Amino acid sequence: EAQVTQNPRYLITVTGKKLTVTCSQNMNHEYMSWYRQDPGLGLRQIYYSMNVEVTDKGDVPEGYKVSRKEKRNFPLILESPSPNQTSLYFCASSLVRGRLEGYTFGSGTRLTVV
Amino acid sequence: EDQVTQSPEALRLQEGESSSLNCSYTVSGLRGLFWYRQDPGKGPEFLFTLYSAGEEKEKERLKATLTKKESFLHITAPKPEDSATYLCAVLKYALNFGKGTSLLVTP
């Protein structure tokens, strides 16, 4: 089944403790992206990747890092999480920047930073 | 600045009561307009892509249309299972989402 898999689904952590949210897709998509979703603000893009070793900032990149060492994986790294990073996070993938076919989203990771 | 605005923010309908959701946008160089459905706590689920003004697409009780400035998602004779948040997004260099319309259909 074609899908985007995120782990974990839920995570509670403390301020400053480094964490990684994993994202993997099995559709051989070149383009992958991370979004965060907050009440009243909608979905906002954090980082995106056009292909292996090619990443770029989205609208809200501060406090996040990403890497794209393999085509299928695009982990999101929070080096020193803070409470304002409490949010619902989604990974998405697509053929070459959307290819006019729509992104496929993962099921989400709900992160709470205390 | 590119903007995507959805209205209304929330909509409550009786089962069978048809209505439309609006997505207005100001984007130059639009490469596509997308509609997604999102259920609580889940990832957005792709519904439609519209590429050019005048285009229409249908899926069950949903019909999406596109003009040069806005898109409508028409819901005909909705059922309670159509209750969800509907998201509009425009594609330029990346998907830029509106804040969504929360639809509740009551029996």
C-alpha cells in the first residue's frame, strides 16, 4: 500500500531534550515536506526537500532541522525543543513538487513539549 | 503576498441541505489548486486538483470548480459522514494552505 509513515504518533517531551520524528514513504517520491498544524493558523510548511541531499526552508523553519540522506526518509529534528513547538506535525510527499497530483500526507505526530 | 482565504470558517448543515464552501486566492503563477478533507487527528486526504479556470471535478456528493480568483466546493445533499474540515491549497513552489472550513452535517 502506498503510504507515508510517521513515527511516533504521540510524543511528550521536556524542554531542551533533543528528539527526532521519522518520516518514510514507499512511493519513490522525489519531493518531501514537513508541516505543522496549529489551531487558527492552519498548516504551515517547515522544511521541504526536492530530492536526496537537497533541502530548503519553508515558512516556519526556526528551531527545526531536517536531512535527506535517502530518497524514502525525511526525518524532522528538534535539537532543543521548546513549548512553542507543541503542535501536530505532518509529513507529506509528492512526485516532483506536487506534479499537479496532490501530496500524500502521513497520519501525523502530536508533539507536546513541557 | 500570496494568500489563500477560506470561508466560512465553520458551517453547520442539516442532512440533505446543499451548500458551497469558498476558497479565494491571490497567487501569481498558480500551478494548481487542491482540495483536501481532514478528519480530526488525521492527515489531510486528497480530493481534487484543478488546473485552470473553468475546470470542474466531481466525486460522489462533492463538486469543485475554479475561476481565476476563487474555487468552490459544492456539497450536494450532504450526509453526516461528510462532516470534516475541508482544506484548500494552492501550488506555486509549494502547497500553501488556507485555514479550512469545518463542516458539521447533522441528521
